Amino acid sequence: MQATNPFQPIMDGIDELKELLHSIKKEPELELKEKFYSFKEASAILKVDYQTVRSHVQKGNIKAEQIGRFYRINHLDLMDALKDVKSLKYKR
């Protein structure tokens, strides 16, 4: 005779919860890949002036895509440039 584990339903539930938590953890990464910011929003995130963001885009320090007549900065590109912009902010 095989003894049944009384904790098997609980272990199955825990496995389902682990899978659910893993999928929830991955969702923000997918959303942020498709998130775009305007110069004004990017300047608020970087805590610099609007013109500073604009000049960094023109210099090529921050990658931006032109959509119509407006520029939009991808979230990942903005985060990559965050370190550079902060260091360039104080260079004179």
C-alpha cells in the first residue's frame, strides 16, 4: 500500500504560487521596455532642466526616437544614460 502525503495539496498550492509570483515579477520588465518619456518627463526623472535633456539628446548622450515632430526617450535608454547625465550635470 502506498501512503499518501497529507501535505501534497499544500505543496501543489505552493508551486502554483511560486509560478504566479515569478510571472508577476517579470511583468514590470516587459512594461518598461515599451515605456517612452517626453523631454519634460525625462527631465523630472533625472532632476535636471528640460534644456539639459534636450542638449544631451542632440549630442547623442541619450538615445531618443523621433515620433512625428516629437522626441520620445525609451525607459531603458534613459536609465542607461542616467549615470552619464548625472556626471555631466556637474562638469563645467
